[in-house]
Amino acid sequence: MEYLPHEQRMLEEREQLEIRLTGLNTFLSKGQPETMEDQDWDLMNAQAFAMRTYNYVLSARIRRFKAKYKQMSAVTNS
């Protein structure tokens, strides 16, 4: 399916975000390194939370435009 340029950018951005978020979650799951200050650890956890929120918003927007295309396709195929 051919998406509009801004829709394609959203898909690409979510893909890149999920790769980064997976890496960050993997790092965080190992626990706070002894050499890392508490404030930095807290900030990394806040960053992960913000990234999950952003991923949720991107995913919701993507679901909406995909549903729109699906609905348009059903109308044209009727």
C-alpha cells in the first residue's frame, strides 16, 4: 500500500523508536550499574517512560490512518 509521506515517516519513526526502546529496556532490566549515579538512573527510567508514551501515540495514529485506508478500500471494492 502507498502511504502519504508523513504517514510513511510515522511508520519509520515508530520502527526506529522501538529499536531504541528495546535497547534501553534491555539495559534497564539489568539493574543500575554501580558506577551510575542515582539521578542518571532515574532520568534513564523517565526517558524510557516518555519513549513508551510516544510509541503509544504513534501507534494510535498509525492505527487510525490504516483503518481509514482499509475503510476506503472496502468502499472502492464494493
